[in-house]
Amino acid sequence: MNHTSERLWTPSFIILTICNLMLFMGLQMTLSTLPAYAEGTLHASSVQVSLVTSLFALSAIASRLFSAKAMEKGGRNLLIFLGLAVSLAAVIGYYWAGSILALLLLRMLFGVGFGMASTAFPTMASDVIPIRRMGEGMGYFGLSTSLAMSAGPLIGLSLLQGPGFGSLLICTAAVLALIVPLGYRLTTKLPAHHKEPASAPVSELKGGAFRRLFVPCVLNFLLAVSYGGLLGFLALFGTEIHLDHIAYFFLFNAVAIVVVRPLSGKIYDRFGPPALLIPGSLFIIAGLLLLSFASSTGALFPAAICYGIGFGSMQPALQTWMIQSVEPRQRGMANGMFFNSLDLGVALGSLILGSVALYTSYAVMYRYSTLAPLLLLLIYTVILLTSRNKRRSLAQEPSTSHPAAK
């Protein structure tokens, strides 16, 4: 075995992880604060507040459809810098958005830019991670995403409630701008140990890839539905229950993710998705139920810890599963579908759960949101049992390395 090819913490991997952290930090600092800003300053309705999140997600999805094709042609650095430029322009434009319509248009513009950059970084990371350590490597790389998804809202809400909206935008723009000098140190060359000859025409590879990616995409979508409720309405839930420090949920959530992420990657490499997706779903359900009954800052701690353990273990497992389901040349498509299913879940989850909250309350809304991870658990359990039954009936054939069947 080539020791060099098994090295995980290379300079390229470290730079990519840092860039991804800052990209998602810039996103999360505004994703959780703009709904509260739209309601408090622009007097948006509940439906308009949900559009702040959902229109961003839908525009990011559309952008990734183009980005995935560009990735296959090698235009990775161009996607990064073009995406950053568009995202920065949108963030700066938020300051002059004097109406909800202007804010929504800028959110769509931000989604286009974010969709480009967020497709490039994980694809480049999967190219430099040793194949035998893909679960571990994507676990560490995904830690940057999860940390941003936890710490970003905390920082954003603190800036919005403290110095104000202008300071929030300045900090967000600065975080995104710092990615540019780091991006110049990245390479787009695929390592030799990742190159695999095509065993079928490109059209057949794409068709087969879509079929293999469908199940993890559906599961990732369901995971994201509940997260859409957290991003879009947690600040408003805090107002409803008269809790000033609701943002601490994201802090406690981040602590849980930091602990579980390094372990989850190694568990995935050894036992496969079932060891993470099944218990992770149960932790998500427990976290949402505990949150819905929370009435004090102390009650946020167990809710956030449970949710962080579940989300922090399930998300990298699903992403690694998708990456391993395709050939190296198709990793851009796999990462695009991963984030598209994530954004689609956030978008529809925000819309659906926002409608539930309109007629009930935010506490009741979080109880209803447990239906998504429960459905995820049921679907995956059925698929897992079916897959294992088929493997038993075809025991005479050589076992495969498909991660879903481990």
C-alpha cells in the first residue's frame, strides 16, 4: 500500500476544509437571521418569512444543475470564484433592500452563487481523500459544514441582536472574501489513485448513477425538512416562549457535532450507513420533541445535544454513501444532488412547517416536524431489510462494496 496515497491531512484537504467552513459560515450567519429581520423590519408575513429561506434553496438547486456539468469539464476554480463574486454582491445588496421583494430577489441571487461554490469544494475534497479513508475524510470535511450550521446562526443572531444588521452584513462579507486568497492555492488535478477507467458509456454511467443516488437523496431530503424548521423559525420560537437566549441551542448543537463527527466517519468506514442512520434518526426525533417542550435555557441543552448527535452522524454518512455510489468523474453530480436534496428539504420544510405554525404554534410545529425523521427511519429500515434479503438469496455471487448493503 502506498503510504502517500493514504495520507488524509494534506495541504489541499486542509485548505478545502477551511474554505468550506467559511463558505457555510457566511451562509448560516444570514440564513437564520434574515427571517427575523424580514419579520421585524420589513413586516413580512409568515409565508413571506418562509420564502426568505425557500427561494434561496430553490435558486441554489437550479445553480447546481449547471455546476455539476461544469465540474465534469474541469471548471472548478472558475465555479468557486464566480460563485463567491455573486454571493458577495448579494450580501452587500441586503443593506439596501428596503422591501421584502428586493430581499427575496437578493436571496435568489445569493443562492445562485452559493450553489456554484458549494458544489466545487466537496467534490475537490473527495478527490484528494484516500479511497480507503473516504468515510473518515468526508466526516472531517463535513465537520466544517456542521460547525458552520451550528456556530453561524449563533454568531449571526448575536450580531443582529447586538451591533445590528449592518455589522452582520460586514462580518458575513468579510468571511466570504477571505476564501478568495485561499482559493488560489487549490488544484483541480485529480490524483492518480482516484482515476478509474470507465466501464460503460457516459450516458449509461449517468443513468445508473441517478438510480444509485435516489435513495440517499430521499433520505437526505427528509433529514433536511426538520432542519428547515430550525433555521427558519428558531428565533421566532424563542420570542414565542419568551426565551432571550434561544441561540444557545446552536452552541450546544455545535458541541455535540464536534464530538460525534470524527467518530462517525470511522464508524461508517467499518460498519456502513446502518450504524449511523438508524440511531441518528432516533436522536433527531428526541431532540425535536425536547425542543418543543423547552421553556428555559437549561432545557435547550439536552434538545440540542440529541439533535447534534443525530444530524452530525447522519449527514456525513449520507454524503459519503452518495460519493461512493458513483465513479470519480461523477462526484460533482453526486455532491450536487446531495446539496440539492438538502436545500430542497430546507425549502419545503420551511414552507410546510411555516404553514403549520401559522395555524398552531412554533412548539406544535416542532412536534409535527418529527414526522420527517420518523419517515426516514421507516423507509431506510424497509430498504435495508429488503437489501439483506436479496443478498441472502444471491449468496453465491461475490459480495459488493456498495455502502448501503453493509
